[in-house]
Amino acid sequence: MGWSQSFFLIAFALLLGASANAQDQPSIESVSLAIKSAYDQRAQVIGELRLPASKAPQLPAVLIVNSSPGFDGRGAFYAGALNLAGIATLEIDMFQGRGLPASIRHNLPHVYQALDYLGRHPRIDANRIGVMGFSWGGNVAILAGSGELADEYSRGNLRFAAHLGLYPACSKHYALVTDQPWKWTELKPSVYQRITGSPVLILAAGKNDYDGRDRDVCAKFIAALPVEVQRRFSLVVYPEATFGWDSRFSSAAYDANANRGKGGIVEVNADATAAAQSQQSAVAFFRRYLE
């Protein structure tokens, strides 16, 4: 069975668990936010806010941060499961086809101003908002837990209550913490000396070509953090999974930044089994820390 068939079977199984009555389906709102940013005068996000049918006055929520392709089905795959668990979702596209910015720092205004939007929504509990993302978006979701960066980019005292990064570039985070040459040069190792205190979960691929297939690099990153920061991090590695295991289609493409900056082919093996596992892990993680 191909991934496309498996993907839709999983989605169909999820839908079977929900009532066929339209009133039990989440309400959907289109969102467009102009982002105030010193880096980009045209910065904005577009997105989809999904509010589960619930009598609760306020709901927990998860901000889903895109990777470079934008809306490609991955966010919706997790949003559907989170909605069934009673968690609202806001999936955003920070790029709209414009490509990655010059610096990952440029996207921190996007996520923190999206947090501000959610925190002011009458149906959302401002103290129970998490963030998750894929690849580039996973890097942003993890960095948003930095106390230093949160102080710089947040509006007031609002913080994310939980952070989930799926197949982030752990080699970049490790290089940043250990002050190695191959890192985000616009960030300093001090960003991880203090975090907001909210839990951070990394879901990693054992066969991630982007990280040079170093199965231990995410563990090395966490081990290099200050002890008090390490306590808030957890890691799950899918040993046989590749980068982008929850993509709808398999592929292989050259990436100049892969293999720790040496460049190389990044293989994506769409794996329905690993995708189902990571979907379940995401729901369990956010249910634990947002409910």
C-alpha cells in the first residue's frame, strides 16, 4: 500500500471517531496577520484556525508552524488529530511562496505575534497554547522556548506552554550550543542558557540525511545544554525513519545545507507507520501539558 493510500486511511479512521453530525465538526476561520518586524516590512502570516466543538468556555490551542513548502498536508494531518482531542489549532504559513528568510531569527516575530493573536481570542485559554513545527518550523518552535529570545520577541509576559519540534536540524542546535563554526551565526550560544521553563519535545529521524545520518546528534544537543535546561527537554528517535517521514510522498533532492553544511542528497521516505506514531506522540504531549 502506498503512502497516499495509507495517509488517507489514517485520516479516514480519525474521521470515523468523530460524529457525522456537522455540529460536532470544528469551526474553521481563515486568519491573516500583518507581522511587525524589523527584518521584513512585508512580513505576514496566513493561516487556518480550527476550533473543536466544545461547551468549554475556553480551549487549549497549538500553533502549527510550516516548513519551507508551506501548507502541504502535514499540518492538517496533526491538526485533525489535535482537534479530535479537543485542542484548537492555528496552522500558519510564514512564507507564501517567498522561500526561507535570510535568518531563522526573522521568523520569531511571526510565531510570537501569532501567539499574541491566539492569546486574545475569546475561545482560547492564553495560558494553554503550545507550538509545533516541521524541519525549519521545528527549529523555530524549539528556539521559541529560549528565555532570551522570548523576552526579545514576545509582547508582554505571554509564553508558549509546550514546544514540539519534528525532525529539526539538531546539528545546527548542537553547533550553536557548543559554539562551533557551522551554526546560525546570527544567534549566540547564550540563547539556550535560559529557557522559559515550558517542556520541549523533539521527534527525530534516525536516518536524517540533513544531519549526516548522525543518530545521536539530537541527544548530543540536549546533553550539551545546561543541566537545569536539559530537564525540560525530551527526545524520541525513530531509528529507521528519514527526514520528513510524515510527508505524503517520498522524494530525494540535493540540499546545499545538508550533511552539516557540506551539501548532499536528502532522502524523504514517506512512512505511514512512523507518521501515525508521531501523530499520537504529538497529541499525547499536548494533552499532557495543555490540559
